[in-house]
Amino acid sequence: MNKESQGAPLGIKEIAKKANVSIGTVDRVIHGRPGVSKKTKEKIDAIINESGYQPNLIARRLASKKLIRIATLTPKVPAETAYWEVLLNGIKQAESEIESYGVRVEQYFFDQNDKASFDAQAARLLDSGVDGVVLTPIFIDESTRFTEACKAINVPCVFINSDIPHVDSLCYIGHNLFQSGYLTAHLVSYLTQPNENILVLNISKELEHFHYTLRKEEGFRAYFADNGKPMNITKADIRKTDYESVSKEVSKLLAVNNDVKVIFVTNSRVSTVARYLQTLGKKTATVIGYDFLNDNVEHLKQGTIDFLICQKPQEQAHRGVLALYQYLAFATVPEAKTFMPIDIITRENYLSYRS
Amino acid sequence: MNKESQGAPLGIKEIAKKANVSIGTVDRVIHGRPGVSKKTKEKIDAIINESGYQPNLIARRLASKKLIRIATLTPKVPAETAYWEVLLNGIKQAESEIESYGVRVEQYFFDQNDKASFDAQAARLLDSGVDGVVLTPIFIDESTRFTEACKAINVPCVFINSDIPHVDSLCYIGHNLFQSGYLTAHLVSYLTQPNENILVLNISKELEHFHYTLRKEEGFRAYFADNGKPMNITKADIRKTDYESVSKEVSKLLAVNNDVKVIFVTNSRVSTVARYLQTLGKKTATVIGYDFLNDNVEHLKQGTIDFLICQKPQEQAHRGVLALYQYLAFATVPEAKTFMPIDIITRENYLSYRS
DNA sequence: TGTATTTTTGTGTACGTACACAATCATAAT
DNA sequence: ATTATGATTGTGTACGTACACAAAAATACA
């Protein structure tokens, strides 16, 4: 304990000298390799403990010829939204930054509308023997199982884009989904009177990755609950994402719920809704959605979308890969949660926003 | 160009072989050291360029016995607010994480109410010959000059807590001050009618570090300008921070501006204002301020503060030091701006907030 | 032409660890 | 006691670079 505070961090060599053994033996003890007598192992362990030995991970990385293999598991592009493309750019950027340090990034893609494809790719990935994974865990159950399988073989997982609480990932980088819903509700609370009609739309083919939207919805509802402002919130799951289906559903919903004041679309598909509303002519509801995509921004410009809540997918992916590398190479434990700022973009300030 | 894509990054040794020289000569060329004939230098340079040689910074760090010295320049504690203490914890945390890699963190402290003390410490720091600096640039002119002086001798500076736009820092980690003001105004816009009275309070002894508050104020005003909602904003600089002075000033301001709807305190001193308002009895204005400090939270609980806009000072400092280390040790260029999430804390949700 | 001097180039060791291999030791079998 | 066997420990080289020093080559001067 007092040795380490002297500034000279002692290494494997000093330990060997203290224990009157060779560095090879110390090395064996440190790595739990066999072939060391119980007595010397205990002696060395004791010295290691009391001296607070910290391995020099830079030297270790240099000496170890092992290739670090990082896998990414994300929705494939081209997809229905341009969102995932942006994210991929972040992965590529990170890859080029670390490839000269014995790191390889291997990309796996699944169909965001097909849980089975996630499982299939996840299985391939597990077989491949990579050292760590960066993934967008948009299917809760599948991702949870996958993460646990990884944990069992000591492969750390980094979540980006959406989090699964209580699942043991190395870290999460992305929105604080709950907060973003909460903040949205905060905004909405000013636009509405108690008991007015609010429409929450979850537009996604796979119900299972609604948790991405679910946490937002929870936050959204929590605000009103916290603040004792009862609202008439209608939540609708629209399971088809094409324009025809969405417009039909929205039309039905608007017919049933008259005088809707706010439409909150919980993901980036808000432009589809906006497009339909545009055809109705007179705009009566405030429209809120997610992500700085071209289509969405266009509607923002035209006034058919009022707020966009934005994150930075590229930066998320970039940071995710780098954080995993740092962890694998240098055991640098990342911040458990890195929340991207919740930027609220309006018609007035979108020009100055750099996604 | 095509060599590097073959996955085997060639090193100093391969270059030497290609050029028919020894690695020592290559080393000299790479480091621009003297003692190499023009001809061989050119030959080696050519090979380096066409092969896209990237030095292995891990090996470099191991071989270089140089100690990396990082300085921090922050307000001293104990100060009037507990804010800086939290930040220091982040510095200490980072320090303990990297001290075993040949890094020393040296702390410098200045008086946040005394620009001269900043200059004095900055001068000391410059003399000390450190390799990089993490600082809270709360005095614009002084910090700008300091950063430029650092740049001149190739010492990178990381800004935390507040940014100075257009000053060439390595990176900034902290709030997006403008956005935080903008968002606050967005909230305020719902609480007010056009042309109502808003009081913006900058409470700080040194006018010069108002840029921290100024950017917020700019964002605040920009929102109303962007959205064509003229407000009657009175901005007041209170140059003394003790309770007596603040309460006197606020009292005067409230007398002159009757029917103030919103009081926006642009830093963590909001509790001082809240304390005074409490003595007035009936609360008429919405009070908004910054930072999750005990005093502020207490007022939030009691309802004398309505919103607190929170950042994570400890995480800022932690990340700042680590980013600088990564840069100095491995030339890992950090994200230019890392914006902490703008968390809005109310009486209803403060319990679940982990600062 | 030979020596002194300077310029240029090559070599060896180190950084702290990993790992293959060699050497030593203890124990059991003969 | 001798040898074989396995358990334990020690040694050497490598990772890719930095740097001090030695060696060689080129130039200058006598």
C-alpha cells in the first residue's frame, strides 16, 4: 500500500526479486497458469496483494500478439430509414482509427423487422470467437439472451442507440430514453390543458423492439403522473411502416379521438405521419418526433413537424467502438452510461444544428 | 497505400529494410533529428509516405521513458459554492486511473473572484513545463491568452465546465451553454405571455467570467427572437454574492419591475435568490437555476426553486483528464465538443437523479 | 598521402510483459 | 544408488520504438 504511493509502480520484475523467484514464475501466478508450487504461489500472491501491483497494460498489449476482434451487430442498410447509415459511419470511423493497434472490427447485420435474423447473426457472431461486441439491442429478449450468452464466455457488450436496463452491459451510449420522454412531456404540458387528447404513436413492424419507444413513453407518462396533470393519452402501435398503412391507421385514430392536440411519434418515422397530416390540410395538432433525418427536417421546415428530438447516431457508434477497444486493450472501464444530449430542434434552429 | 490495406501495418523495421538503412536512421528521419544526409532522408521520406506508415503509439509510449505531466487549473476549494469540489473529485478519480502509466497530474488553483490569481497560477503552470492542461476557462480574456500561450509552445488545453468559442482548445467537455439557455427559454415560453417580465440574474463577483452565463443568456434570448415572441427581459448583474447583497439587489429589482413572472439565475447561486424570495412569503415567479447542489436541491424540495438545470461536473473533469491523457499518450484526438446532457430537475424527479 | 574532424550510419540495450523452451529439482520406480 | 518421470523454476527472445553509443564513411587539413 505504501509502496505504490511512492510513485514507482513496481512490476513483475520487482515482485520476482522480492519473492526470490524468476519473472517467469511470477508471470504464471499472475495469469493463473499451472506449474507453480502452492508455497511459492502463496508467497507471490502475498507480495502482489500488499504491493498493490498493477500490470502495465501498455506493455502487456505490446507483448501480446493477440489480435483484438470487435464485432458490431446492427440493422442492415439500406433500411426504411436512413438512420442506420449514419450510425455505420461512426463504426467505420472508429475502425480506421484503431486498426493499426491490432484491432479488427467485424460487422454483422440483421433485419430490423425480423427477430429471427437477429438470432441467426448473433449465433454466427458468438461462434466467431470475437473479444467484444457493440450492438443496437433493439429486440429486448433476443438481445438480453445474447448479452447473457456473451457474459458467460466473458465477452463484453456495449449497447448503443437504446439501452436495456438491468442487463449487464459494459456500458451504454445513447439517449436517456426515459428522460427524453419526460422532457417531451414537459414541453407538451405547456401546450395542453388537463385531460386533453394526446396521441402516442409507436410505428414499428416488430413489437419487440418497442422498448426503444417504450422507455420514452414511460418517461412521457411519468411526467404527467409526477406533476398531477391527468392527460388523455391514447397510445397506438402501428405495425406496418409503409405510408399507406400508417396513413390509414392515423386516419382511423383521428376519427375516434377527436380534437387531438399533440401527436408524439416515438421514433424517426414521424415524417410518414407528417406526410399524411399534410394531406389533411389545416394542421391542428402539434407533431413531435425523433431524429435529424432529411425527411424529418424537410417536414420541420414546412411546419408539418413541430419538434424533432435529436441524438447523434454517428457519435454514438464511434464512441461505442472506441470504448470497447479501450476496455479490451487497457481495461479502461468506461462510464456506465453516456447520455447524448437531448437536443430539441425546431423550425427556427434546425439550420444551426450539426448532427 | 495498398500496403496498409493488406492488414500488416509496416513498422520502422520494414521501412529500414526497404531503404537499405538501419532502423536508427529511420528513427532519425521520423523524429526530424539531425545527422541524416539529404539523399537518404528523401529516400526514407518517400517510403514513409507511400506506405502510409503509422507509428505504433503503444510501443512508442512504452519505449519512451518520458513522464507525461498533466496540469489542472481550476477554482480553489473551499469556495462559496460546493460546485468545484465535485469537479475535483473527477480529477482525482482520473488521476488514480492513469498514474501507473507514467502520468502525473498536477493541480493548480486560482481564486474565482480574482483574475490576477488566475494569471499568476497560469504563469506558474506555464513555467512548470507540463505537457497538457485541463482548465475551467471562466475568465475569457485571461483564459484565451493563456490558451494561446500554451498553443505557442505546443501544450494542448482541454476546456471543461465552460467553453470559449473560437479559441483553439483540444476539446471542450461540458454543457452546451447556448442550448441550455435556449431550452430554458423554450420552457419559459410556455409559462409566459408575450411581453411579460422576465428577470435574468447573473450573480458573480467577476464580471469577466460571465461568459459562462452570457452564452446561456444568448441562447435564452435567441429562443424568443427565433420564435417571434417578444419578452420583457431585464438582465441584472449582481456583483456581490453574499446573501445580504443579493437580497438587497433582488429586492430593488422586484420593486422596479413589478409582476415578474420568471426569475432565471444563470448559475448555481440560485439558492441565494430562493432564500430571499422565501422571506417574501407568497411565491409569484417561477425560479430557474443551475446545478444539483445541496442548497439548491433543498429549495427545490421546498418549492422555492422550480427547475434546476443540471450537469455532471465530476464526469466532466474525469473525462477531461482522460481525454487529454489519451491524446498525449496515443494521439487519440477527442471529440471536439462533448456536451453533457441538459437535465432538467424538478421537485418531482430530483429523487431519482444521480448527479 | 596520412591524420584529424565532421558527418552519417549502424548496433545494442531498454521499456514491461508474454510465452516457448531449457534447466533444475523432487519424487518414485528400479 | 541410479534412472526415469513429472513438477517446478529459470532463461531467452520477442513486441515496436527510443536513444545512447560505437562504427564507418566522407570531408577537411596538414
